[in-house]
Amino acid sequence: MSTISARQYEPLTTESAIELAKKLQLFTNTSALTCEEIGDGNLNLVFRIVDHHSKKSIIIKQALPYAKVVGESWPLTLQRATIESHALRQFADVAREYVPKVYYSDQQLAVTIMEDLSHLDIVRKGLIKGKNYPLLSQHIGEYVAKTLFYTSDFALDPQEKKKLLKQFINPELCKITEDLVFTDPFFDHETNDYEVELKNDVESLWKDKPLLLEVAKLKEKFLTNSDALIHGDLHTGSIFASDSETKVIDPEFAFFGPLGFDLGQFIANLLLNAFGRTNSKRQILFHHIDVTWKTFKETFSFLWKEHSVEVFSKVDGYLDYVLQETFEDAIGFAGCEVIRRTIGLAHVADLDELNPYESRIAAKQNALQFGRELIKNRRNIQTTDQINQLFNEIVNVKETLA
């Protein structure tokens, strides 16, 4: 459906969300509609509208002009809603099975109306409950490989890519990542949030000059590498799944960034869940990490060999170089994400809901140490098995957690 403007911007309510759906004729005149606000994120309003006659349902997502997690003192552009709808459509062109359908978008209202995924689980919540999602890693590996390859210089004419890059310039949301992932957690900044028991660990991190140098290098890559259109916030709370289906949502942080970033974010959030599991129950997570990378590597390599338009793609060793650098960067980005989710502004329930309290503190101490080691040793980690080995060296493999 084409983009139209229904009115001047104002935050939707359950009543006005239904009014908008009716005006757009997304339901029939005889529909019996109900609406609930289901958003629990940091930046947006999310409504679910259901027709209780036909059982048809939709999601209406609206950007707020500020960050919900902080309030109106942190203003944000509404342009991110347009970025999100454009990214979902872009990703659907190459990986349709892994993103929700977009029915309508409105730049002035900062609204995107899309497929309802309520039949699926939010992966973070499911993993916390112990669910495994057998195809999750295969699907994410293929999704990341396709979305990255087909928006890179390996698949696009350079001029075509530059035009697309311009469409996804996203400075305000990039600034959030630059600050909250790569900067604030590594200094004594007011946005940081951690338990008093972690004070010594945190101060040790801030004084670790070799670590800070490596984080600076990773931040520089995030700032300057425009390799492909990345999701930009690919954590387990942005993925819906079942035993057979996977959908990636919320690409409002999308921009042209480094190839390893989305992989690093996803791997980090699997690792964050692992800190709260016993050794036997965390092995499925390392299996997911392994399958994600292998699927990405196989899919990206196939696309490279069959569809690359870059003349240098046929030079021996070039593909191996790109894959090695992507893996190395992903490990480093994963380390930054583990640390920031432990002591930065936006935490994760995987750690914050661990009980008893002493187990939570121990898990966070392990997370900080593990994140540091990933960042500092990323060039020496050549396989996913080495991630598992490093984890076990840091975390007591005895099943001391419930």
C-alpha cells in the first residue's frame, strides 16, 4: 500500500489506532475490533488490533519523539520509523521468509503497520524459559548472509549501492549505539547502571588500557565501515521464532555498517543467556553459535561465487580474507555487547532476572571478564569451538546454578 498521511503527528492511543486501521480499510466494515498496547521496548508504541469475527490481526508500530527508556529529556527523530519500514522492505526482497510483511507506512505519523507475529515467541523470553528453537541459528545465519551480501559492493553496482546508502543514513540511532555499546560502558559515565558488588570489576575494566585500545579500534570500524545494510540491533528480543519459523523485527537502527556487527550482536545475546544456564543446558546455545556461523559462511560463500559483480571476487584468497575479517569483527562486537548489556544503560532479562541474587552477581562478573577476553583475543579466536572453550575457562562448569 502506498504511503499517505492521515493527520499531523500525535502519539496513537488504542482508540486512534483502531480509527487509523478502519480509515485504511485494513478490515471490513463488519469487523469487531479490539486493540491493546503491547510494546515493552525502549523507543516505540506497539499496538495489536484483532478482528474477533475473522480472527485477522495486525500490528501498528509508532515511533515516539523520545526514548521511552529515559523519557522526553532524550529526544529522537521520527525518521527512524521510515528507516525501519524501508529496511523491512529491503530485507524482504532477499530474505522474505525471515521478516514480517509490511502492509502500510506513513512517514508523517511515524507509523508502520505489519504482520502480526503473535503466534511466535520472542526468542529472548523463550530462551529464558529453556526453549531451544531448533532452526533458529540456521535461519539467522541465512538471513544475515543474504541481507549483507545483496546490499554490499559484491552484489551491487557501486553507484547503486551509494544511492541506497544515502537512503539509510541514520545518525541519531547510530549515535545511540556509538555511545551505549562502544563508549559509555568503558568509562565512568552517568548512563552506566550496575550493582555495587560489581564496582571493583567495573573499575578494573575502565583501567584496562589494552582493552580500551581494542574497543577504540572496533568503534572506529563501526563509525567508518559501510560494507552493507545491517539490522543494527539484532538481539534475541528482536527475533520471533517457533520450532519451524523465524522472523526478524525492529530494524530501526539499520544503516550501512560493518559485515560482522549483526553476527556479533546475535552471538552476544546467546552468550548472555548462557551465563544463567548449567553446563549441560548451555550447550544448545553454543550449538546455535556454531550453526549460525557455518550457515552464514556457506550461504555468503555460495552467493559470492554465483552472484558477485566485483571482478576481484575471483582472486584466490579474497573470499577467505572477507570471511576471516567478518568473524574476527563479530567476536569483538560480541564482547562489547556482552559488557554493555551487563553494566550499561539497557540491560537484559537473561542476567537481571537470575536468582538468587548471588548467582546474578557471579554471572555478571563472569560476563564482564568474558566480554573483555573476546575483545582482546578476537584475532586469536579462529573457530566457534574456541568461543566455547574460552567460556568454560572463565565460567565454572560445575552446575552450581539452578
